[in-house]
Amino acid sequence: MPEVQDKAPAEVSAEAMTDVYFEGAKKQSFVENFKEGFRWYEKGMPKSEKLLLFKLDTMILTFTCLSSFSLSLDLQNLTNAYVSGMKEDLNLGGNDLNMLTIVNQIPYCVFMIPGTMLMTRVRPSLLMPTCETLWGIFTLLSAFAKNIDTMYAYRFLVGFFGAISYTGSIFIIGSWYKKPEMSRRLGFYAVSSPLGQMFSGYLQTAAYNGLNGVNGLEGWRWLFIICSIITFPIALYGFIAIPDTPATSRSLLLTKDEIALSRERVGIGAAPRKTLSFAVVKQGLSGWKWYLFVASWAFLDQSEQRLSTSMSLYLKYYKNEFSVPQINNLPTVTNAISVVTTLAASWYTDKTRNPFLPAFLATSMYCITAYILVGWYVPLGAKFFAWFMGGSILVLQSLLMTWASILTISDLEERAFLTGSMNCLGNAIKTGTNIVVFPAEQAPRFKRGYIWTAITGSLQLVFLVWIKMMTIWDEKKKQKATEIMLGSEMIMDGKIRQEEKRNSSE
């Protein structure tokens, strides 16, 4: 391995930096890594850098987590509203819930890639909070929908303006943090989504019990109102907190020295900024990363389908056995499992530089739960175990994004295109298959859906191994190229010394 610490960050190649990341943990035992697991900052980090990281966490991590929380809240509230009276009040039936989800997801998918690419040219500090404000407005209007057609329009616009939230946040986090710092922070960001889904269930329970009928509004309508009230202050905070990117930052919360240090830390200058064109897309499609990461993310989205509504609709079907609060609260255990496993996996990845192992173990657990639901005729406790522990698959959200961001960290446009493509195409495929494999009218048993997600979970295992093998292959190829380059430099240095010695003797 070449030594890189003596060079200025702008001079360090992305290949060398990536190699250092994936090999860094080999120098310490697991016990040593465990002892350092509760250290938020790297050992020996200067006070000035700690202060910078504290500021970045307060600005970036706080906003992105709150934004993800509010978007999850504003998306999940549809299912909670459906099982809490909206179905009856708007005279819904059949697969109307599926269609509302599809109408929401279509603009979410279509605008995601161009929206993320747009962030490389338009200040994220303006774009992201503006979009959040607008999706909050249409969430509020959803509370006053009188029929399904009006709800279609509002959910479409919530999806459109929410499209850049996830990949935009990944883009911002990946722009400011070094590789060893990224996994844990992406892990914290990832858990904000299931926390939002959990909170939506508790919020609907509170609204149903405490606000149902207040001012002539049903409890499910109050849920949309409360969600929008939560969203607006977060959007306002975004205008202040988002520092754009290190290369373009004009943040009033960071000093000039801190912005310069940020650029130095992440090696701004190592890769020139590109003009947005088809060439960027062509380059992104030319390697293995785009195909394997997009496919793996698509399998994740397929596997995730059974986590969102299947348990809720099962409980709703047996509404004489389960109360409305139970219907809203029991599925949140799945989200709690995903929070715990995601934080643990992110910690492990930060300390061992090995995203593969926790990803493989979590997917294996998911496959076990998928096979239980395929069998179906098992005790209710086994079904609950399968629904709850299936939440472990969500650790892949942070692990795959961390892995992809690290491998493309030196190329701003490629990273935006790759992470945008992952979430966009994954959601697009999920939108197309949702009504086929999980039609609401098939509740309480989704035989087709459970078989399908067992297949996609198994394929996920194959693609994780494939990505790991390609990462190792790339590392070896880069190391060999570096050794050849260093060998050539040594030969040239030797020739120069011989020439100097000959000249001095003459």
C-alpha cells in the first residue's frame, strides 16, 4: 500500500483513499475496535476539527434526520389514516390504497435523479427546504380531501416535492464527511425514517383517541394536520442549517477557516467539477457499480414492501380482535427492530470497514422471516416474529448507501447519479410491482407477495457477495497499478541519480 498521509488531501488519489478505508480496520483487533466504538470523534483529532464536526453534525445531521423523519411521517400517515377511518369516510375499497401509493410514488421516482443532479448546480440550502415546505402544504391539504380524486392530486404533489429528500440528504452527508465518519452518520440518518413511521402510528393513536370529532374533523384528518405542523419548522431550519457543499459553501454558521478545513478534509480539488451532460450519465453506466448497486437496492425495495402495510392490513382485517390503537401501534415494533439493528450495523461498519458482513447477516435473517410467512400456517406468534424481525433488512439502506458513497466519493456527479439512480429505480420498480404482489384486496394473506419477497431476499444475498467480490477485485487492480507506478518512479529516480553521478564525475 502506498503511504498517503504525507500528501495534501487534494493530492491524494481517490483510489488510495478508498484502499485506506477498506484496509484500515485490519490494524486493530475486534476488542480494540469495540473499545473505540463509543468514541464519536477519531482518536487524536485536533480540537479545531472536533469543533468543525460538532457544527456539521448540528447542521447537517440534525436537519437531514428531521427531514427524513417528517417525510416518513407524511408518507406513512396514509396507511395509518386508511386503517383509522379514512377508508370508510372517503368510501375507499378494493386496491384504492395501492393506487394512492402508486400515484404518490410515480413523481417521487421520476424527479429523484434529475432533482439530485440539480443539487450539484442549485444551492441545496435553497432547493431542499423549499421542496419540504411545499410537500408540507400538500400534506396539510390532504386533511381536507372530500374524495379520492382530490387525495390523488395531493399525494401526487407530496411525492413530487419529497423526491429529493432522501438522495439529497445522502448527497450532502457524503460531501462533508470522511469515509471513516460516514457509516455511523448515515446509520443515524437511516433510522430517522423508521422512527418517523413509528411516530406516525403513535400519533394516529393519539389523534384518534384525543382529537376524533374535534371541530368536526375525524381523527385521521387531524393526523395530516399535525404532520404538516411538524414539517414546516424543519423546512425553516433547513434554510439556515444546510451548508451546501464544501466547494460552494457560503454558510454563515461556518468560518472561512472551517470551510477551508472541510475542503482539506475531504480532498476537494482531487477531482475537477464536470459539466452536467450525457457524458456524466455515460460514465456512470460504464462500470459495474451502477448495475450492481441499483439491482441490490431494487431487491431491498422489493423486500421492504411487506414491512409497510401487510401487517397493518392483517390487523385491520381482524378488527374485531384488535383495537384501532393496536392496529396502529403493533407494526411499529418492526421499525424499532430496524432502528436497533441499523445503529449496530453502522457502528460495526465504522469500526471494521466491512459493510458486507452486517448486510449479509441482516439479509439472512430477513430470508428466514420471509420463509415463515410463505408457510403461513404457523402460530400467530411466529407470524409476529416474522413481521417484527423482517425489519432487520432496513440496515441495508445505510450500508448500501455508505458503500456506494465511499466507492464514488471523489466524483461528485457520479455519486449523485449513482445514489439517485438507486433510490429512483428501486422505488419505480416497487411502485410497478406493489399492486401486483401486495394488492390490498388480498388481505389478510398476501401469498403472492410473501413468495416474491422471499425470492428477492435470496437474490439480495447473491448480489451482496457479487458486490464484495467486485470491490476486492477493484482494490487489487488499483493496488497493482499503484505498484507499477511506484516501480516506474523508482526506476526513473535511479536513472536520474546515475546521470547526476556521471555528470559530477566528469
